[in-house]
Amino acid sequence: MKQSHIERYLSQGIQTLRQDDPQLFEILEGEHQRQSESLSLIASSGGSDSSVLAATGSTIVNVTAEGYPGKRYHAGCRFVDKAEQLAIDRAKQVFGARYVNVQPHCASFANHTVMQSLLVPGDTILGMSLDQGGHLTHGAPANLSGKLYKAVGYGLDSRGLLDYRQMRECALEHRPRLIVCGTTSYTRVIDFDRIREIAEEAGAYVLADITHIAGLVAAGIHPSPIDAAHFTTTCTFKQLYGPRGALIMMGRDADSIGPDGIRSLSHGIQSAVFPLMQGSPEVHSIAAKARAMGRLLEPGFRDLARLIQANASELAAALLARGYDVISGGTDNHMVLFRVPPGLSGETATRALEYCGILVNKNKIPGDYRGAATTSGLRLGSNTVSLRGMGRLQMQEAVELIDTVLHHARSTGQSGFELDDSIHGQVTERVRGLCRTFPLPYDYGAAQVRPTADAVQIQAALTP
Ligand code: DSN
């Protein structure tokens, strides 16, 4: 097939970069290799395939396009309009939504945008506390959401499960205008219908931030909040394997009249995204969101989502079998949260594991006496290892390697650690072996980059 204009231009771009700016080229090449050779168990990592990256890097980025399809403030938006409408239509199909806005630059902005469409400074919001698994933008004191609004927090019960009773009590006591749900480290199913019931009783709106579990929701593996919540937000780069950016979605409440008594809630979001919060949208990201949504509609994505969940369960089971304190006793999604052994903090454990090529992140656990920069826990996630086609045996091996490092690493104070060279050498070699055997899909070469449709490989990985 003859190369098209855009194919020539994009491949010329990478060649020019290598030739004219070797300093930057080497940084980018080094990062690509680092990702290939690392065992990423970062819960917020995904993996964008080369077709998503090509859309992100295409010349559509040159278009300034304030406004929405068919209603722009600049000329030259014919193709941008089509790309944005395609992203909207596909996202609606993926999530069963009635309204989608694909312009938010990131999920944090998306959350602020929803708040701006509903609230005035001083209003009360109820969100999960940061140290219980919430997100900064759900009302943390350090974030604008905790400064503009009176933020009240709910959390987990003594079993590490979301405390709906506490949520209800807080809602009835403080009468928030908005209840924010969705978490960054909660490993169990979230009952969005129950949260809506609490909100109805308290006279509040519901915002579900499904940034972490959006892929499981899209695949029908986790209950969807689209109709239960008034507003659903998600980033597009974690479990949706798309570009940096976010979506705001609505289901049955899209046409409900908003707080001003005149406009619908979705109309409120439309004008809150632009012009209230953002100017010209990132049209290249919108094009890449369209591509990512297209990949989610492929039948193989459900297999990948099942693998993500199965792999996380296996990680939790293997940790429990080795005596680790797994918060909530297991997982229903892609995340696992556990306590590090005595003598180590989450910070030293993270550094020691990274030294051996295993990437995780330190995370506070319920009742943690350590701060967020140190922590007593680690959070694991299975999005990227599942994309690589790893399965049950590889999760067991990953936990064996984690256990080896955590039991041999010695804290030297602050965030320092010591690890015997022989342990470092053995673990690093086995990590490299795993990564070589299960390369990231983009190492296969462009022609074969269709991992989410590769049900055969995924089914093979699911087989013990
Ligand atoms: N919210 C952070 C996380 O969960 O890792 C970044 O996306």
C-alpha cells in the first residue's frame, strides 16, 4: 500500500528527531526501553498502543478549535469536528452514556468542572478522605476542591470496606450539595446505587470518578455508575489505554434541570468545560480518545478486562499465601493494597523494588501512622502486566520476587535501603526474563499491534 501523507510525515518526524536532536531522542528511546524492561505493577499505569500514539502525534494538533463540533470560534475545524463527534459517539457506545464531553484535559479538571457547574464557594461536598483511598480532587485540604468548598470526608470500616453507613450519617448531618465517590486505592466493588439512594435522601448530586476502574466498567465487569450517578468522570490513559485526558459522562440525568432551574445538567457541563474552565481543546488527544474508544469496542477488550481482574485476584491470593496483610482480604478490581513487612516503609520498599525493575507505589493503608510520603503500604495494579499477556503463573512469580526483595531489603534510615548484590542480580534477571517473554504489545511492531483483540493470547494466559 502506498504511504499516505500523514504516514510519511510521522515517520519523517521520528527520523528528524533522531538526526537533529539526538539528546532528546535518546531520552525518549531510553524511556521506551525502560518501560519494556520494567515489570510495572503501578495501579494507574496502562499502555497506549502505537495507533493511539500516532493519533496523538498527528498534525491535527495544529488546529485551534474553541467551542464544540459545528459551533467553533475558528475556521478550519471540518476534520476536528468529525474527530470530536467520533470520540463522543464511541464513548457513548462504550459506556452506554447519553451525554459525553471529550474535551477535559485530565480527570482532575473534569472533577473540578463538574463542581464548578453545580456549586458555589462555601458549599459542602462529601468525598472519600485521601488517606482512606479518595483522590486529591474529592475534597483534600491541599487541593482546590478542599479550599473552595467545605469538604467532609468518609472512609472505610474496620474491615477495610467502604463505610456506607458512615457516608449516610455524614450526608444527613452535613447535607452536602455533592457526594463524590470513586477511589484511587479501594479494591472492592463500589455500590453506586446505594450511594445514589443516600444522595437522594440527603438532597445531593452524585459524582462518580471511575478513573481507576473505567475499563472494568466498560467491559461490564464492575457495575456502571452512568445512570446511578448524575455525573461520571474518568481519565483515558489508565485502564482505557488511551491518551492523557478525560471524559465527563451522564446517563439518565443528562436532561434533568440543573441547580439554576433553567438549564439541563448536561448543558451546565457543556458550558463549564468551555468557556468556564478551558479554552481551546487538545484536539490531538480528542482524536486519540476516539481511537482508544474504538479499541474498547473490539470484542477482545472484555477478555483483557477479565484478565486484569483475574491477575489482581492472583496477586492478592499469592500475597495472602505468603502471610501478607492484604487490605480488605483481597480484591474485586485491578488493585491490591498490602502492608509492608516490619522494618520497611512503603517508601523504602518501593525504592528497593524499583532497584530490581519492579515498579509499584507506596500507599497509605487504613489506620496508617506514617504520612503519605512514607506510608506503611504498597499498592499494586494489573493493567500493564495484563496488557503484556501475563497470567496466573506470572503473577505468582511477581509476588515471589516482591517477597524476596522485601525480606532481604534493610532500611538504612530516611528512604535509604541495602540489598545484597546476589539478591539484586537474581531478581533483576528474572524480571528481565518475564519482560522478554511477555513484551509490551508495542514491541511487536506496528503491524501486530492489536493486543486487546488478541483473545487467543489472553485465553492462553488465563489457563493455569
Ligand atoms: N491518582 C494517581 C494514582 O492513582 O496513581 C495518579 O493518577
